[in-house]
Amino acid sequence: MGGVRCGLVHRYQPHSSLSDRGECKLFLYTTRKNHVYDPSKSENVIIISVPRIVRDFYKAMKNFLGDRSKDDELIKKAKRRFQRFFQVKVL
């Protein structure tokens, strides 16, 4: 992540001197179905499928919310974290 920030701040592009030297990973985004990582082609490029990551996020949240209803301590922890993250009061 530091490489992207450096590139955007200093070069106005996502590449940085870190990425030029191969010292960080480049995360690219696509609307295609699957993530792509092929170290035989490039060890430093990871292509993230936006539709898949969104789907995976919703699936994980659904599983978490189902699991938390069975555990009082997890419910308390989740409410505290949701309040901080979303800046709302969780009932």
C-alpha cells in the first residue's frame, strides 16, 4: 500500500520507486469474474475482481452475523466495533 500512496503523492500515478524496483505488490482491479495471481508471469502483480471481492465480503458478513447471534460476547464485541466503524448506535 505504501508504494501506491508514494506513487500517487509524488508521481501522480499508482507506480512508485518501490514498485519500479519490485519491492512491493501492485494491486490492480478488474470487473472480470475471478482474481488473478500468476507468479510465473509476475510475482508482484495481483489482479482483484471487484465483483468477487464484493460477493465474498457480503458472504463473510452474512456468515459472521449468523454466527454472532449464538455468542453473547461476540455480539457485544461486534456492536462496539460497528459503532466505531459506522459512527452509529447499534441497537
